[in-house]
Amino acid sequence: MYHARARYLFELLKSLDDENETIMLFGHNPSFNDFADMLLKRNPIYNIPTTGVVCIRFDVNQWQKVKEGKGDIVFIDFPKRYKDESV
């Protein structure tokens, strides 16, 4: 999903099999940043760093029911965050 646009990723999400309660998508910016911002209720993330992970939860029981701007961020994390915290 190197050059996938946010709209394509959104349509892909909505087409997933409902047997999958949790999914992970991997890709590159700016597409994934735009995709996360499209899904979230709150302020945009602006930048998902290299190797960053964003977890978003939806209050739905079918992927087809996911709506733009209705996701809740559970966490955002990235390894470089801990670079200066070594012992």
C-alpha cells in the first residue's frame, strides 16, 4: 500500500470480513496519516513517525458501518519516542 490514497484505504476497511474483529494495516505516509485523520473524531495527528503505530477503535460490529470522523484513538506509539530514555 505504498501509494494508496486515504479514500482507497477507507473503502478497503469497509469491505473487510466481519469475522475479523481486529485488523492491522501497514503502509506509508502521507496516505496513512491522511487515513488516520479521516477516521478520528478528534484533532488530526499531523504526523505518524517512521515505524509509528496508531490504534483506532470504532463502536460498530460491522466494518461496513465505519464512518469518517467516528473513530476513537486508543494509542499512538513509535520507537524513537524512547531513544533518550535508555538506562
